[in-house]
Amino acid sequence: MENVRLIAPAIHCDGCAASIKRSLGKLAGVGSVEVRVDERSVSVAYDPALVSPDSIKARLELAGFPAQDA
């Protein structure tokens, strides 16, 4: 597993965190998702053979949380 940390400025509450976890949890290869509302950050453990950081960012954008590298 590899890790990526992203900043998503649209995160503002626990509801946002739950939505992000649900959305990213549907991606094959995502092992775990940690959302820090106070930092507006998302940390994802993923299998690089199954999913890429760009795919993770694209899924976040579709969920309404555009993100960039931390």
C-alpha cells in the first residue's frame, strides 16, 4: 500500500467527511481513508496496482470536493 495526502478546501463538517469516505471507499484498491475536517485534508492508503492518485482526485471532484496535493 502507498499513501497520498490531499487538501480539499470544500471540507467543512463531519458530513463532508462521511461523504468522502463513502465515495472513495467504492474505488477498487483503496484500503483506508482518513479525513481531517480541521485541516481540510484527506489521507488515502491505496494499492497502486489498482488505483492512482489521479483517480482518487477525480473521484473526490465528482463527489464535490476538488483536491490538490498537500
